[in-house]
Amino acid sequence: MAKKEREFDTVNDGSHAIRKFTIGDFLIIFILVILCLTCILPFIHLAAKSVSSNTAVMQKSVVLWPKGFNVDAYKSIFQDGTLVHSFLYSVEVVLIFTALGMITCTCAAYPLSRKRLKGRAFLTVILMIPMYFSAGLIPTYLLYKDLNLLNTMWVLILPLIYSSYNMLIMKNYFQSSIPDSLEEAAFLDGANNFQILFRIVLPLSLPIIATLSLFYAVGRWNSYADNKYYITREGLKMIQYKLYQLVASATEAQTATLSEAIEVTSTPEVLQAACIMFATIPIICVYPFLQKYFVKGVMVGAVKG
């Protein structure tokens, strides 16, 4: 026991700092480094290819550093109005989708987290059913057709704003972090349910709000299957679906075409890399600002309850 205590130093906050690394510690660090590299290196490789010359890319000589620096692929992207329009349109869809998704999730999770709601166990089961069962693609398509949602922006927003998984996480967070005594005190002061929600519950729930907002935004930004099934108009195609179409067409030709007016002189590989970077960088720029809320919200909202 004494030998074990000598392996740690007590720091000011009362915790212990490890003085001696074991083989197990080095093994864990090694595995974590490998996992990090599997995420970082492909991104760096694509970034290098996107600003390298066509010759260097075709010779497979670009690994982690660009060769024959040029930005012709990015110039083609910005010159092409359709791709830029898809990007701005995607941002609009993601913002509306995230806002409506959070409103829907909050309206479902808050009542179900309160013990005073009668029948909340039954209602929770009902609201969790969509996470396990769905009607299927053909009935869903026919339903959207009858509702006149096909070839509209709302077919990408309304069907997915309710998420059983996100609702469950938020419900667990409310149960574990918002004590009933706090609400009882607010009721005694004359507050109603809406005042308690907006003035007490939501201000105390910033971590889970940031976490689920990130879930909604990233999920909508990266998804293109519904865009493929329900949208045929060019002006309503999101950036990820345009990227899918571009990559699919570029694999069949030596010179890819973004639109009828813009002829791309870059090779398919360079163009694909530039388009992937163009579609990925916005999410990468947003994530660092939400990272601390993301980690805290997942730990508190998903573990307890």
C-alpha cells in the first residue's frame, strides 16, 4: 500500500497526479494516438490533395504535404454558382432544422421529466417507438406526396425534427440536473410552467442544449439520403448531395463538370478532395466552440437517468 501511494503526487485541488507510467499506461496512450491519427491523417491527406497539382496527384506522390501548389479546384467551386448556392441553401436548412428540432425535443422532454405528469411512463414508451420502427421508404414517399412535401425545403426539415434518441438524452438530463424542489419554489412564487421552463430550466441546461444542437446540425449537414429520394429540383439539393453527385460523375470521366457553364480542368481526385474540404470545414469550424458543452452534456445526460 505504501509503495502504491508513492506513485502519486497530491496536487492543490486534492487529486493525485501520476508520477510513474506503467506498461499499461503507455499501451493506452499508444492506442489513443493511433485512433487520433486515423481521424486526422485522412483529413490532412485530402487537404494536401486539394491544393496540389494534377500531375502530382495522378502520380500518387501527394501524402501529407501539397506538391505543385495550386487552387484551381477551389476557383472552379466558387466560380460555379450552383455549388455555392447549395452551400448557402444547406446552411439555411441546417439552421431552421436545428431550431425546430430543439423546440420539438424540449417540448417533449421537459413534461416527461416531471413526476407531476400523469401517465408519463406510457407517453415515454409511445414517443420511443419511432426509434425502433418505421413505415419504410415507399409508404413514407407516398405520405410525403399526399402532403405535397416533395420537392420542397420542408421535406428535409419537418419529418426529422423529432428524434427519440435526443429526446431521451434531454429528458434524462432534466431529471438528473433540475431538482423538483427548485420548481416547487418557483410555483410558490407564482411562476407558471412556461416561466419555469424559460427562466429556470433552459438557462441551467446550456450543456445539453449545445450538445443536442450539435447532434441536429451535424446530422442534417451530413445526410443526403432523403435529399436523393424526395428532391429532383436542382435548386433544392443540399451540398452533401451535390458532392455525392459530383464524386459519382467524376469517377467516370477524366474531366469533371460542376455545371454546364463551368468546365473543371482539375482531375477528379483533386476536385473531389476540394469539394470534400469545402463541405466539411464549416462543421469543423463550429465544433471547437461547442466541444466543452458537448462532452459535459453527453456525460450527464446519457449516463444518469
